[in-house]
Amino acid sequence: MFLLLPFDSLVVNLLGISITVLFTLLLVFIIVPAIFGVSFGIRKVYMKTLLKIFQWATLRIERGAKEKNHPLYKPYVNGIIAKEPTSLEEEIKEIRRSGSGKALDTPEFELSDIFYFCRKGIETIMDDEVTKRFSAEELESWNLLSRTNYNFQYISLRLTVLWGLGVLIRYCFLLPLRIALAFTGISLLVTGTTVVGYLPNGRCKDFLSKHVHLMCYRICVRALTAIITYHDRENRPRNGGICVANHTSPIDVIILASDGYYAMVGQIHGGLMGVIQRAMVKACPHVWFERSEVKDRHLVARRLTEHVQDKSKLPILIFPEGTCINNTSVMMFKKGSFEIGATVYPVAIKYDPQFGDAFWNSSKYGMVTYLLRMMTSWAIVCSVWYLPPMTRQPEEVFESRAVSALYILLECP
């Protein structure tokens, strides 16, 4: 039999002690507080410390750029087309330089001059206000998540070392910790809802289902180091209503469900997501649709209407924009959710991109890549506003009123 050397035995013992201490800390400081919905304030201290580091890094970049006469700011365009700040005369001269033998400053019109106006027109069509809402928001300060950003181009040796230290902390400490918490939260959600699903319908089942969902979602929130501030909780959605919110990220569901108890609406999936959905629907009346049913607008509306007419059932959580927007704007809501006739509870979610960009650009990143970016960011900081409930009046364009309410909070300074 293979015998461990004294040194190897010491390493194994230290590794076992480290793992035991780690899981004890997870249980005492994260999982248990999540179960009871309390916080020790560690995340807020962590956020304030990061803010001070970011401020110092920004000042250091500005000072270094000034000392070496580096351009600090560059014109920023939050869109899909990179544009240089050149005048009409300069661009027309450039066109003539590459395709004409005439003098560059001649006042005569040339046919090649129209290419400038054609290009500008196409750029304006492609890079309009709506297109910009599907591009990531650019920061005006450096948050140590990349070597540099669009505006700040100068990085000192000290800041580069600080960035490298941040990479080690995020990938070697925070990422494994967050993966462990996410695995714990999802495992408890599947196990807990499955067990609760075998109980007979009644107050006991509803009570246990609610607290199992809240506990697991709060653990998942801590897996992202999410720091959430909820405003006007007296306006939280109630049974028999519909909760509508702006949509920035798939984690919007976790953000809201960690403070309330909702019935989810969505398409039935396979794989791990399908396992979670089948377990959840045993304990709570979620509304899942087959792929063929999702295309039938009237069938979906009928299923939702039947749900909200039962005042004992949970409020439905819906994101009527239908896609993720970059946290700077609100798109017009699809009106299907407002034709049901139930009381609507608008909710506004605003993320702080200083600590990590929560926007999911699905055309650029897959789900796995996106979750990796989330779990390797510093934190997810956001604010949630519960707005007063709204009831549709006869012949009222109701979705416009709900969008206007969210627009005031999210777009106006």
C-alpha cells in the first residue's frame, strides 16, 4: 500500500482544513443569512472599498496622462460604427485624393463627392437611437476589469500591477466561490421544490414553497455578489396582478425574485433548465409553454388570463420589451401583456456599470460566456423601484403609460 510521506501528509491535512474552513465561512456568512434574509453588511463595505480604488485609479490615470501629454479622452460613440471627428471638406478632399486627378481644393462639383453623402446617410440609418440601445454602455472611469477602456488610454506600471492583482482575485478567489454558491443555490432549488411538490395543496405547501424559492434566489444573488437597493416596497406586486419590468439581463429574474414571490412565464426548455422548470412547477403554479404554444398569441393570452383571474395565485412576472436593452433606455412594451385586464405593477431596474456590466448582448456572447463575465466582475450593483399599481381605463393605450413611468426613472437625469 502506498504510504504518504510526512510532507505529503501535511499538505493533505492543510488542504482538508482549508476546505473545511471555506465551507464553514460559506455556511455562516452567506448561506445562513440568505435563508433568513439578513445581511452582515460585508458586501456594502466591499463596494465602498472598490469605489475608493476606482477613484484612485482614475485620478492616477488623469495625472499620468497630463504629465506625458497623452490625450485623455477620445470622442465616444456608443454604436456599431466607429466615426472620426472630421469635417465635410476634409472627407471630400480625401475622396478626391484617392480617386481623382483634379486639384483638391477646386470648387467644382465632382461625381465622386456624392459618396460622402451616401456613406453618411447609410451610417445614420444603421446607427440610429434604437441601434445604440443594443451596444454595451461605455464607462467614463476605469474599473480594473480590462487593461483600459475607450476613453482612458494611459496605464502606469503601478496600475498594471493593480490590474494583475485584480485578475488573480477575480479568477482565483471570487470565481470558485461564486460557482460553489451558484451550485448550492440551484441544487437546493431543485431539491427543495421537488420535496415541497409532494405535499398536499394548502397553506403549509404555499408557505414552504415561498421560502424555498426566496432562500435559493438569495443564495444565487450572493453568487453574483449582487448589492441591491429596493425602493417603495409598499408597492410590491400582489396576487392576481402582473409585474412588468424593463429587461437588461437574464439575472433580472433573480434580482426581483429574491425580494418577492412570482409566477414565472416562459418557454419549456431541455437540459438543466428543463430540470429546474419541472421541479419549480411542482411547488408553484408557474406558466410554462411548449414551443408551438408560444407562437399562438391567443393561447398564451388565455393561459395568462386564467392565471390572474384566480386572486389566490401569485403575480406573473413579465418583461414586455421582449429583448435585453443596455440599461440606458426603455423600448416600447409589447401590448399582449396589457390586454389581459389585470392590475399592472411596473418595476424599474437600474444597474450600476462601475462594478460590472449586466447587459447581455446575445448576438455577441453566448449564455455560458455571459455568465462567466458576470461571475468574474467585481459585483452586480443595482436599484429596484416599485412603482404604484396601474389599472387600465376604457380605451386607454395602457402600455404607453407603463413605459412612460419607467422612462422617467431610467432615462431622465
